[in-house]
Amino acid sequence: MTRTSYAISLPYSFDPAHKGAPYTFDGVHYMNNGEFIETLVKYHMGFAYGKDANTPYDMGSDIPEIRASVKSGKATLVNKKLGADMAEFLDNYFANVHSDKWVWGVQTEENLTVYMMNATEFRAFTEMWANMNERGVVRYKATSGKMVRWLEERVG
């Protein structure tokens, strides 16, 4: 696992009146936290950025140039049931996923930290920091100090 930190240099606004999608770069199009983090990651890594069309996990990647999926706190892994339990879900996910790299983005103040993982690392991360809900969908916990410490212990 690698870690890269950036001072956020892409101007944005946060408007709590836009419940669920409080972030904007232009004052017109608003994004939720996941879309915001994905945009920041793409921008700071030097790729075309902006809200994408939510490419299916088995058809493409959030950052196609490097085949990377971008995730952040409270994200959903895939918005459908892929198995009866977490192990089966993850087996099916990794057997069909297009990406071969995973990014966990963390914003603190005006900094962005990007943790880049391979499939083995991301599976361990998911097993530790996600749960399957009653609909059979895997959702991550909110980013926490404990989660960041776990990530930092694994940076190579």
C-alpha cells in the first residue's frame, strides 16, 4: 500500500443547505462526499476530473487510465447483492471487477490523503472496515482515526 498527500488546490465550496450533496466546484453542480473525494483524487493525480456516470464495477474504473476504483467513507462497494455473505460477495466482486487498484481518499482540513491498494490489500481493508447490510450490499464505515491508523500501519 502506498500513501500520497496533497494540499487541496482545486477551489470548492461547501454548502450544508444542499443536504446529501453539499460540495461544488462551480456553484451549479453539487456532489456528495464520494463524488467530491473522487474528483479531488483525479485532479490531484493529474487525470481528467469531474463527476462521472458511475461506471459499473465490472465494466470500467473511476480512473480508467490506471484501472483504479476510488472509495471514501460510507461508500458502497457495489450497489447490488453479489453473494449470500461477505466472503461470497467479495469472491464474486474480485472475480469480475475491472479495476486492479483501489484508492481510499481521506480529506482532513485542506489536505487530501490517498491510500493506493492492490486487490489483496483492498480485500483485507473491506473485511475490516465494511459490513453487509440487510439488502446484501457492502457499505464502508465512516473514515475514523482508528481506520487511518490501520491504513498507516500498512503503508509500505
